[in-house]
Amino acid sequence: MKQFDFVVIGSGIAGLSFALKAAKHGSVAVVTKRKRADSNTAWAQGGIACVSSDEDSFELHIRDTLEAGAGLCDEQVVRTIVTEGPERIRELVEIGLHFDEREVSGHRELDLGKEGGHSKRRVLHVQDVTGLEIEKTLLRELERSDNVQLLENHMAVDLITAGKLGFATEDRCLGVYVLDEETQAVETIRTDRLVLATGGCGKVYLYTTNPDIATGDGVAMAWRAGAVIANMEFIQFHPTCLFHPDAKSFLVSEAVRGEGGILRNSRGEDFMHRYDRRESLAPRDIVARAIDAEIKRLGAKCVYLDITHRSPEFLRERFPHIYETCLRFGVDMAKQPIPVVPAAHYQCGGIKTDVNGATTLPGLYAIGEVACTGLHGANRLASNSLLEGIVVAHRACEAAIRAQPPSHPARAIDLPEWQSGDVQNVDELVVIYHNWNEIRRVMWDYVGIVRTDKRLQRASARLRNLQREIREFYWNFKVSVDLLELRNLATVAALIVDSALSRKESRGLHYTLDHPQLVDSEFKHDTLISRT
Ligand code: SIN
């Protein structure tokens, strides 16, 4: 059995920031299921929203966040995260991150981007590869620490809790079982402070901007361990994913609209003014729904993002990654509008935590996209997530250090080894792939941007059947990454559907034709689910 003072699952901005700080106080393991840089963070294009100019203010950033969140943000959490942002940004700069600057009247200042729902320019960025640069900077710093073990190709299987070991008194997290993909052995890791930083669940949908790793592992494990999960119905669809048969998941950043990009329908009409006064820069829930409506109204396959009025030099300099990628797929964004469609992008709900990342299960913290702190409410304001990642990671680290080692009786016993019995290797991978595809198709068709009770009920029935089959698989075959991811996806899909079914109103990202109104009197609260 391995033992660490802190164990972090996930290696995006939140997990790495936590690990860097925790390493100054004890031993840290960072468990990551692929290579160290494989994370949602590395794919983030837009940047980090943070008040950093005289034209802006904390109050405006707070107001924009609350407005996007459609009545469900926790104002105190929003205030804390927004106001502590500049300090955390300074730390990123100190360890070598260079945000883009521009020349203004003979001096250099930050080149701030604009995205949907922001009333001011406040998005710090590094061209259109902000997340990748953050990831590289944090990893470089982490690799210098002697206190950190980075366990790549290790996938967390399940949390070990006192409750599961039969302790009837206060439950707590004691550690985690982890599958080493190379040896195929499941290791037992003990810790008093376990941090889930596993990101979101975009792969639960057929079309997503997320990388393949986004399979909802953290939410599924926390739910199985009895932690409270919140607001899973609020899945954000990014309005502009490149529409091309071979371009899997390629995001065209909202920053393109921030620099003047206009959405046009298949007739070439600028349509957003018919849906919102902020037009192409309205919050994402509104833009994604408008695109969905235009596509359905005109029987089209996609809409178009037109930024041909900006010069090729500007586009190449500001959006080199998007420019090159579109070109590879035969679209020169300087000369022609980019074909785009909405795709699943961000999980606004997650494991319920306070602003210090503490979950309802003692010893377990959750930070980043996997958590639901109350910042995003019913719809996340663009580029607020990287900000939440660094601010809450810092607070969670301070809270975890402050927390005294518990005097729980379970700490005195050896944790049991993983039991795989005499089960076989999975003989037919086709079953896993079939179930995976079925979940993603069901979620896309029945639990997408526009929902109805009937579609949600259909999805629920299908998912229950799939979950039964997957459970059988799980108990009869050796665990593998594919099987574990499938099991987690099915769990998270069911949590999304159950949460959506319980919200009989339309709010933020949850829009249903059967209940199109906002009903504050009944539903102005988080949707909470737990297993126990
Ligand atoms: C984007 O660049 O459009 C994505 C930014 C975000 O999701 O916050």
C-alpha cells in the first residue's frame, strides 16, 4: 500500500495548482489517467477572466457572472473567486506565464479579450492557446519538486471510505484504488486528503469540444462514495465547434466573436439580433439555443461564423491555432465564414463543495470543473472556469493543511487490497464500444440543448438498461480503463437525466419545451442528489 499526505486525481489547472502548493507541506501523488499534460485545461483556448484594467471592476465581473448564472450562483462564492483572482494570476506570472500584451500610446498593457456575457474586456490570454501554456508552466514548476510523484497512465477506480469498510460512525474518505495501466494491477493508496480534479464529462455526448479523457470519473466516484452531487442538468453547449466530418471536437473560441465575428445562418443572414440585444456576444445558453433554432428552422446542417472583415495578418497573429486548424480542414477564415455547430462543452454542476473545495464527505476535496462551488449557477460565464480552478485550488490547499489529521478509528486499520477474484479479461470489446456509443447518442438526441419530459424519460429508461448491463460486466470481468470509463459515463449520464427530470422549469442551460418558464417560487435552488 502506498501512502501520501495529499493525493490529487487529475492534472489540469486545478490539480496541478493544488499539487504545487501542497508539495511545500508534504508528500503528494498526482494520479492522471493518460500523459501528464492530457487535460481539459490544455485544450482551453479563450483564457482566464480576471479584472485587470481601470475600465473594469470587481462589481462588474460579479454582476456579469450572476446574470449569466440565471439566479443560481452563490453570490458570496462569486465575490470570493472574482476578488481573489488577481493574486492567483500574479502567481502564475511569477512562475513564468506571459499573457499577451499590446502597445498603447507608447507603453505595454495586457491585451484583454472579450467573450459572451462579459460587459468589459477582461479575458487574459496567450494567443488562442492559453490553457496549453498554463499547463506547460505548471508542469515545468511541478517537475522541480522532490515531493511530488506524477503517476501517469494510472486511473482511479473507486474511493475507499470508512462507510464502505463497515464503520458505522462518521464516514470519511480514506484513500483510493488506482489501476496502473502498464501492470494492470490495482494499487491501494492511502491518504487523509484526497482531491478530485478530474474535469468534466463532455464525452457523455456524441458531439463535444472535450478531449477523450472527459468521462465524468470524479463525479461518478464521488457519487458512489456517497458525496452530494449538485446541478448536473446544467451542461453548457459551446455555440461554435467546427463543423467538418473529420474535425473531431475542434472548438472555435468565443474570443473570435469577441474580436467581431458574426454568426450567420445558412442564408447568410446575421440572426442573433432577433434573439438577444447582445447579439453574437450574448451568454452561451442563449447563443447555443438560437443556433439550434436557426438550424432547425432552415433545415440546415450548421451556421457560420464570419470574421472575414478582419485582416489575415490580425487573424493569424491573434488566433494562430484556430487559423491553422481551420485551414487544414479547407476553411480559410480570413476569406470565408467558418461552418460551426454547438457541442457539449462544460459541466456547470458537479460534486457539491464550499468555496474551499470541501465536499460533503470528510477528507474529500473537489476542485475545477468536477466541482460545483456555486460560481457558475445555471450557466457559466465564459473563461470563469480557469479562474475558479486556480482560486479554489489555493483555498482547498490552505483548508487541507489546516485540517488536523482525523482521529477516526478507520485510520488504525490496514486498508483492504483490491479484490479481483477469478474474473476474466473482457472478451468482447465491441460490447463496451457499443454501449459507449449508445449512451452518447441517447444523450445527444434526448438530453441536449432543448429538452422535453418525454425525451428525458426515454433517456432514463435506456440508461437504466445500459447501467444494468455494465454492472454485470464490471463484476464479471477484470477492470480496464475502457470499462471504468464506460461505467462512469453511464453513471454521470443518469445523474444528468435525473437532475433534468426534477427541474420542471427552464433556467440557464436547462431548457425544456414542457416547462418553458422560470419558476423562482419552486426552483430557485440547487438540484442535489446523493446515493445515501
Ligand atoms: C472559448 O474559448 O470559447 C472557451 C472559453 C471557455 O469555455 O471558457
